[in-house]
Amino acid sequence: MSDYNPPVENMLCLLYDVLGFEHPDIDRDTARSVLEEAAKLASAVLAPLNHTGDKAGSKLENGAVTTAPGFKEAYRQYCEGGWNAVPFDPEYGGQGLPWALAFCIQEMWQGANMSFGLCPLLNQGAVEAISLHGSDEQKQKYLPKLVAGEWTGTMNLTEPQAGSDLGLIRSKAEKQADGTYMISGQKIFITYGEHDMADNIVHLVLARTPDAPEDVKGISLFIVPKFMDDGTRNAVTCIGLEHKLGIHASPTCTMEFDGAKGFLIGQENMGLKYMFTMMNNARLSVGLQGVAIAERAYQKAQAYAQERVQGKSFRTGERIVIAEHADVKRMLGTMKTKIEAGRALTLEAAVTLDQAVSGDEAAQKKVELLTPIVKSSCTDMACEVTSIALQVFGGMGFIEETGIAQLYRDARILPIYEGTNGIQAADLAFRKIVHDEGKTALAYIESLSDTIPKEDCARLAVATKTLLLWASEKQMDRIAAVSANYLRAFALIAGGALLARLRGFQENKPPFDPVSGALLPHAAACLVPIIGR
Amino acid sequence: MSDYNPPVENMLCLLYDVLGFEHPDIDRDTARSVLEEAAKLASAVLAPLNHTGDKAGSKLENGAVTTAPGFKEAYRQYCEGGWNAVPFDPEYGGQGLPWALAFCIQEMWQGANMSFGLCPLLNQGAVEAISLHGSDEQKQKYLPKLVAGEWTGTMNLTEPQAGSDLGLIRSKAEKQADGTYMISGQKIFITYGEHDMADNIVHLVLARTPDAPEDVKGISLFIVPKFMDDGTRNAVTCIGLEHKLGIHASPTCTMEFDGAKGFLIGQENMGLKYMFTMMNNARLSVGLQGVAIAERAYQKAQAYAQERVQGKSFRTGERIVIAEHADVKRMLGTMKTKIEAGRALTLEAAVTLDQAVSGDEAAQKKVELLTPIVKSSCTDMACEVTSIALQVFGGMGFIEETGIAQLYRDARILPIYEGTNGIQAADLAFRKIVHDEGKTALAYIESLSDTIPKEDCARLAVATKTLLLWASEKQMDRIAAVSANYLRAFALIAGGALLARLRGFQENKPPFDPVSGALLPHAAACLVPIIGR
């Protein structure tokens, strides 16, 4: 019996009932069979490796990283089932499933085992970068292997002095006579930068050519494979693994590029732009990780609460399981509310992404608006929900053997990587609101007033216009100071609206309405520093 | 250079300016010298052992626990300085300092090294239990040693099936011909149940005599020393150490009592009542731990933010340290606000405790009201603030070597032990509000309206009366369901009122008022499920 059961029916209800997902080849029953198949692998194979992976971690010896016991075999099973190919272009061996379905499937990998799930997540970024910006030759060479999962991809961005600020990157790329580049420098925090699960690793690396313009305008993107075509090893080595708070089974590598052979993607000095097209979808995926790990924690807490007998019923005076205590019900209900609002928002982004991919420009704008909101709010939510779950376990929650503490530790990376949540808030306020003159946001907010009180939508609209006003007065620091509050309020209201719609389709309703009782009042509170009380 | 500088001036300002603390022998300068002396030991001796202690942990071998390197020597220094005796009765070697000052001093031990600070914290509980309920002989025998710190005390409550619900305790105590008791059973989660820092350990143990009434009415409290007077070892052994999320250097022991000799405290079957008198002050101390570890995390984040260069100024376009970015300022300001509100509330409880100890009954009621609020709100705050501090570190925060992740892990125990925060909320709603007919609470809320808007106080008063109404209608589950929300709102409003007073004495005010801009609106949001919008 696995302790993880992916919430297939909730996903289907969100997609088909709440979000109006439609697809010529995929009706609800077809989607259900696909999701149930994925759920089997997630719960039977990946979930049991989560806690053992945490304890074993991954090991570095002589530049080679050995992943935790069982990971290699599970990865093979995952690839053989065709799961790695789910959202990709059939031209390169992909299954071409819509993002809406791919997100549901990916939630399962992340919920079952986030350390494992990071490998395909990064790989997906590499596939997108090469698909969008690579040459035909590069596509033919790398995509089939990456799509099948025989090779995996990485993102090499961060350097010790360049985290959120990629303009400070110092890694060098010197052009050679044969048109290739010689890459030198050190990269840190490289997820699955080295491991033993795939035959080759395709590093996407940001570096600077000798005559490049300064700062962000002089960064280029390169493909640096671990093994060359002739099987020789390229000059890129893992020289260290980080000792981290969580995701112990995911190797976080320090990578040394010592004159490694690299292949330019697209044009020189366009690297940051390319990297961002790939990072945007990764940001949605990280939000999805938040939903996933929160769901896992919720399921564990619920199971524990239903078996732990402690304290008495007010009504009967008999001892009861703690799930029957009103305060524990509140905790379980709070978790469920936050998770479902987060999942709804993430799947709304996924459904919209499918529309955007098929050329709908308004949809593209909407995905861009939702991306920082999903990333930031769902990852903060993951920290909060895993903490509540741990609390349900009481003293046992603080003991590592119950496994809930691991989820609490693992979740804490989510507000940090793929752009910290502070960066997301700035992205929302400046790029997605101010730069867009509030158009996409105001239209979106307007659309919410069908399901939630007009006053809440009005508050958010006023706050949006206030940001635009401040921008016109060049009060940029003032916008930055409230950007996190604005994002949080946006997420609470948008999530609340979706949740209100979802509730219409659910039979068991909570004792008090979480939308008007919890989400919206806190959203109003978040907006006070912007628009007053 | 230590990375921990106890906030002596903030403590003095709170005590003497905000809370009107007065003492015939201790003026502000005297208090300052005492606090500065304590601060030296905290920052120079205890703080450097915090991270090394986390890495080394404590070790169990053949029933003996060895604490982390340096702990034993630091404990000797701490006792030799007379610090263990600070709040205790001079009749038994105590220094007789008021709780107001003792709390400030104790914040420093906990901020410097929470794993270390737990040993004196538990010892203090034992001193109080024996002082209040022990026989004269027991007082003469144990108190001088416990007050000096030569011996340490423990609290043995929890059993695998009896956590929050102590009525389920099964440990047995059989009376012997000589008037002593033979104690048998297993206790879990016993902090410093075994260690090498003191000559003897005095266990206070809850157990049940053979003919005792069922449930909570049949529990008695016993003294079970590790070593008997003649130096022989008593039959109590540490048989396991827990592998925990945090506080690694604090040994959390499973204790086996195998016919150990025990001495009854007070009368049979009164054990739970005795234990609660001692646990109440321990609850305030746990709240204080929350303030302490949050302060430590804040200082670390602030120092990092002032040296980490990343991103550019909107104004100059130059690269700046992250402390100058508006969103990081928001994070630092949020931390400071929450910590100072928490410290103010905790010290208000301490000042009131001094009045209560000298016989003021209204003060006693007020301390009882404030205890669950302080415990719960300051410990939730600690989790939140250590998380924000970690976020300020970005990717480096997730790496264990920076030490901030340790504070995040350590803090997570605080909402759990000494009564989970759910138990605190129930204690507030039922024992402190309903049972008191709201008198103490409503008078206290009324007193807040000098400093914060009357409408906020009015909301809290209406919520209080709503709880009383529901109680009169026997809607106990309904009260329990909102008790955590009620507690949180109470803490935000009471903390906000104290903070508003504190701000009057501070020169550097934050850009927007945190009380009206953040604390009060969220308090209003918390009250919505009780009183509507």
C-alpha cells in the first residue's frame, strides 16, 4: 500500500468542469485512463523511493555521482513507459499531449518523489530551449535522445557571484577555428549536473565571449555535452555536491568547465533571452511542484489523523481519532483549500498555455501574467501546507522517521529556485503589469467577478491601477516594496474565484466557505499597504 | 566576532518605556549592566557552539549520552557565572531577580543556542514544581543543587500513546513499605533525559498507582533521581535518542523506568495539576524561545543582506547590496516588526508575572490569559521569521553550511512542544475565555484602545462575546473550530498595540506603519469566520 494516491478525480473535475478543457482526441475517460496509468507508476515505484532517497542521498566519488538506491531503475521504468515524452513534439518522438494533461501527470512525479522529478523537469527545459532556439542539426541530434530520456539536460546559470543577477556571470566562451567554443568557468547549484541514470548529459550553459558587451547584453547560451560523439569525455566535471536542507536525493552539483567544447545556440549575446523562454515554463513547473508536495503532505497528515486516537469528543465524552477534533479538521480543511486553489490556478495556466502554443496571443499574455503568480503563490503554499501537515503529526512530526519532516525540508527550496519569489513579485509588478499597462491583468480581474464578490475584484483592480499610477510617477521603489503583497492578494483572489467554481461541482462542502471566510479577507489585508483600509 | 548580538537596548526600552517596569533595586543602568554581562556569555561562548552542535549532535552509547563538543564546558561556565540561579528564591541560592529581567536574560541563551538553552529551561520547570508542591525535605535536598545547576531536572510526561492526551498515561508507580514508589514504564521525547553536563539528573515523572482513578484523575507526580544518595544508579536508563528535524544537540531521549525508586510529590492523583503549574511558565519560556531564535535569524539575514551585492538600484543604475532593494527591505522590516511585537507581548507577560507572584490576583488572571497567546503566536512567528531569513539568503539559505537552515529546522519544534499550538488555542478559548466569562480578556482588550483604532479592539471584543454566546449554546465544536483564528487575531491586535507604543520611543521608523498596514488588517481577516466581514 502506497502512502500516495494522486488525486485523479480532482484533476479531471478542474480540467473538464471548472476550466472547460477541450481536446478533440482526449475526452474525460481517455484522460482518466492516462492519469490512472501514471498514478500507478507514481505511487508504486516512485513514492516508496522518496524517504529512502532522502536518507541515502547521492554520492560523489572521483567526479562520478551515484544516485540513491533504486533511482536508476525507476528512471529506466519511467522512460520505458514513455512518460518522459509526454508533452513533446511527435516529430522527435514525443507524445504530443497537451500541457493541461502533462501538468496533471507531472504533478504525480513531483508528489511521489520531488528529488526524482527534478531530473525530468530540468530536462524539459533543455528540450524547450533547443526546440525553440537550436539549429536543425542540433534538434536532430539532441531532441530524440532528450525526449526519450536516454540523455538528460541541465541548466547551468548560477555562479557564486551571480544568482538572481545573471548579468554578473563570468564564465568564458572562446570561439575556436572549427566554429565550436571553449567553455571555462565554475557553475554552482546545478541540479542533476552529474548522475548515473542516463547515458549522456546535455548541459545548457550561459557564458560570455571575450568581446561581448557588458552585463546581461553579453551572455550567450551553449550546449556542452558530457560525452562527445566519439564517446570521449568533455572537459566538464562535477567537483562538489552541496549539503542541503532538503531534496537530498537530487544531486546539486558544482560544475567545473575547464576548456570544455561547447556549441552555440542561436546567436551570440542572446543567451539570456533564450534562457528565459525556457525558464518561464520551468517556473510553472516549480509552482506545480508546490501543489504536488503539498498534496503528498496533506495525504500523509490525513492518514495519520484518521488513526491517531487522542483526546475526547465534546459530544460523547469518548476518545476519538484526532481527525474528528474541530481544530484538526480546520487544519486539514485549510490544507485542502490551499492545495485545490493552487492546483486550479496552475491548471488554468496549463490550459491557457495550450491555447498560447496554438497561436492565441491573448492567451500568451495571460500565461505570462499567471506564471509568476503560480510560481510564487504555490511554492509559498507548499511551505505553509507541509508545515501544517507536520503540525498534525505533533511530536511525531519532528522525528525524521515519519517522513513528514522531509516534505517540510524539501518544500523549502521551492520559493528560492527558478527565480526567488521576490524576483517573481518584481516580474509580476514591472514586466506583467506596468510594462503591459495593466491590460491583461485588468481584463483577467474583470473575468473573476462572476464567481466572487465584485468588491474584492474592485480592490484588486484599484491596486493594479495604483501600481500604474506610481509607475507614471517613477516611484519604482514604492512598487517594488508592495509587489509581494500585490502578488499574494492576486493569487488569493484568483485562486478563490476558481475554488468557488470548483465548489459548485463538489458534493462534500466544508463547514464554512473557505473563499469568503479565509482567502478573500486575507487578500484584502494584503492590499492595505497599497490602497489603505 | 560573534554573529549574535542580543538586543539589549530594545529589551530595556520595552521594559522601562513601553511596559513601565519598576523595581526598587534595579534601575535601567543596573539592568543594562546585567544584560550586557549575559550578552557576553551568550555571544562569545554559547553562540559559536550552535552550528557545531547541530553537526555533531549528541551520542548515545551504553546508556550514556555525550553532548556535542564544548557543551559541557560551556554549561560549567554558565553555572559558575551564577546564570542558572537568576530567577530563583535566594533561600535556595537563587539570585531572586524579577521575571522581567530573567526573561531578557533567557532570551539570550535561547537565541545563542536553543539546543543548549533547553537544559536550563527544563530545569527551571523542575525547580518550580518542587518549590510549589514538594515537601520541605525535598526542597532542602533538591533545590540548592538544581538552582546552582549542579544537577538538572527533566519533565517525563509523554508516552507513545499519550501525547496531548495525558489521561492515557500507563507508567506504573507501586508504593513500597518504606514509603517510596517503584516506577515502571517507558517515556518518550524526554529533553536532556540523559547527558554528561551535570552530576545528577532529577526526573519528574508522571505515573499511575495501581488503585488510581481512571484517566487524568489518577496521575501522580514523582521525583526519580538518576543517582541515589549513596551514589548508586537508579533503575532509569536512556534506551534511545530520536533522529530529529532540528535541535540536534539537545538529546531527546526514550527513557526506560524499570522499577526505579521514586518519591511522591505532594499527594497521589494530583500529578497533572502539579505538572500544569510548572508547564504554564514553561509555555511562556517556549514563546520566548520563538522570539529568541527569530531574532538570531533576523540578525544573520540582515548581515548577509548588507554584504551580498546583487541587482541594481532603480535610482542610480549601480549594483547594490540586496539590503537596499525594496523587497528585501520589506522582508527585513517584516521580520523586525514581528519579532518586536512578539518580544513586547512576552515581556508584558513577564512583567505581569512579577506582579502575580507578589500576590496580585488580576495580574495572575492576565498572565494566564497571555500564556497561550504568547506560546502560540511567538512560536508560529519563529517559523515564519526563520523562513523569511532563509529566503533572504536565496540559494545559499538552502545550503546547510550557512547555518540559517538550522534555525529554520530548530524553530519547527516550538509550535509542537509544551502543548501544541492547537492545544494552546483550546486553552485560550475554553479555559481563559469561556471559563472566565470573558472578564479578563474584555478588560485587557479595552485597555488596548488607547494605542490602536477602537474598531480593531471592538472587533476582537465582539469575537470574544461571540465565543461566550456559542458556549452558552453548548456549541463547543464551533468554538474549537475558530479557536486558532481567535488566538491569532488576539496576538496581532495585542502585539500591534504594544508595537504602536514602542514606535513612539524609536527614532528610525519604518516606511509604512506595520501596525495599521499589516498586523491589524490580518487580524480583521482572521476574525471573519467568527464575526463575518
